[in-house]
Amino acid sequence: MVPTIDAFRCDGCGICVLKCPPQVMGVVKEVAVIITDLCDECGICNDVCPVGAVRFKLPERHYQPAHPAYRAVSR
């Protein structure tokens, strides 16, 4: 899962920046930012955020519908 920062909730305290193991977070204009390509996705930033500004979302993947020959087996 990829972490994202809610800019409206973030107060720029910097706790997540200090606790980030790969050190890919920073504070820009009093809002935390993260380089998601270098993130280890450990979740520590989400755990230490006192205002709940860090959220995790699944990466966007292109869904391919099932092949027409495939039939689901009912249980």
C-alpha cells in the first residue's frame, strides 16, 4: 500500500519525518511530503501521526475482466 499525506489535516509537526526509516519524508511549506517511489511502505508514518494525516491507499492497477470462457464455480 502506498502512503499519502492529507494536506488539509497535516499540521507540519514533523514527527513522521523523524521516524521514517528510509528517510524519504520531509516538510515543505508546513506540510509533510513523501517520495512514494522510494518508500518501504512500513507504516510507521501512519502509526506516529498524531492528527491522522497519513493514509494508505492501494496502488492503482488496471483490472482486466475475466476471460469469457471462464466460469465461476458456485459454492
